[in-house]
Amino acid sequence: MEKIIKLFPNNPVLNQGVSLLVSIAIALIVVILLLRLSRRVFIRIRAARNVNSTNTRVMENMLRFIIVFVAVLWVVMSSELTRSFGQTLFTGTAVLAAIAGFAAQPVLSDLICGFIIGSTRPIEIGDRIVVDGGITGIVKDITLRHVVLQGLDSQIFVIPNSKMNSYIIRNMSYQSELRSVDLRFSASFRTDPEKAVQVIAEAVRSSPYSVPGKKGADGKPEYAGVYFLSFAESALIFGTTAYFEASTPTEVFKNDINTRVKKALDESGIEIPYNYMNVVMKP
């Protein structure tokens, strides 16, 4: 580039500076055009049927990184003013070892884990998941470096891909259009278990958010059963799994189900036990 632009024949430094500015301008134009083109291409890919949006998003982010990296490398190596710096930065053994040891290792780890997450698809954008430590949220984005979860009260959790790849993930939306939640209810020891099972089942099915999601013996979807699970210290424990549409927030669904079950138990005369203390006063 500096051989083409010679506005100052008697001042090679100025020529090299102008050449560097022209290289930067050309690189910016090319990068912007390529990024816009790649964006349109991936939008069309994601709009197609049966295409994993999570995987394509990771691939798009990787392509953006490569485009920007190549543009920066080209600019640095295109001018005499920065070429020695570029050679030292990108080919110098000591500097390269330092970068690989201190900076590139976590970055490369996140990049590789991001590609693994995108290709194996343990999570998808829109899934509701629970990860180690009890963090619960909806997957909003998967980038080259991290996974973004939206929790309650507009909380945003940004988890590095390397961490996410090592976590035990409870995915309540895995390869399904429906989500599910396990529910537990307690009743006093005087309760007829069969009556409690019937009351809870009717309350769950009466919810406008509840849908049949369990496959029956004939392969058709049906509501999950209610079961007498165990004895607690002061209660009988009943449980069921309830299904609902992915568009329904879990908090809204659980609030409606719990409210309906509480009212149904009260109307049926079934006591929900609670701990209490007897205080004996000695004279």
C-alpha cells in the first residue's frame, strides 16, 4: 500500500502514515460489508425450517471474530510503521507464549466450549434451565464466550462457556415444546390418601395453563398422575408433574396451580399441616 500512495516523495514517514490510514479505512469498509452480509445470510438460515438457531448463532459469532481478526492482522502487516510490531506480536516466540499462557487459554477454552454447546445442543435459546448453585433462568443468548440467562426480577446471569460446559444442567425444555415442573403438596395424617389424590388431580387439570404432556400407553398425551410419595414428620406428601406451554412463565404457572390446590383442599376439608409449639408454664 505504501508503494502505491506517495503523496510526499520527500517524506517517506508521511507516506507510510497515509498508507496506514488508507489501509484502516479499507479494512473498516470491508469488515462492515462482510459483517452485514454474514448477518443477512445467518438470518435466512435461522428462518429456514429444522435449523438449530443456537448452533448458527455460535457459528455467526465465530465468523465475526475471524473477520475482525484477519482485518486487524492485515492492517498491522500492511504498513512499514506497524509491520515490525505485528511480527513481534503475532510471530514473536516470547510474546506468543505469554499470550497463549495468560490470555489465550481461557479465551480458547470458552471458544471451544461454545462450539461444543452449539453442536451438541444441551441447551437452546428460550430453554428454562437450572444450573449448579441453583441459578434458574431462561437462555437468552449463547455467544462465543458466555451464555446469558434471564432470571427473576430482570436479573441477568452471564456464565462463561467453559463453566457452563462443566455444570450439571437441569433443562426443563429439552427438545420439547412443553415445559414441566414437579409439584409437592402436604396433608395431615388424618387425610384419606385417595381423596387427596383426586382433589389435587382435579385442581391441576382445572388450570387454564395446565396441558396433558405425558405420553400414555396408547401414545397419546395425558395428564400425569398424582401420587402419595412419602410420610413426613407431620404430614403426608403427595406429588405430581405438571406440564405447560413454553410461553407461560414458570412462576405464573406455579402460582395458579398452588392457589387452586390450596382452595380445593380447604373446600374438601383436608388440612394442610403446619408446625406449632405447646408451651407449658410451671408454677
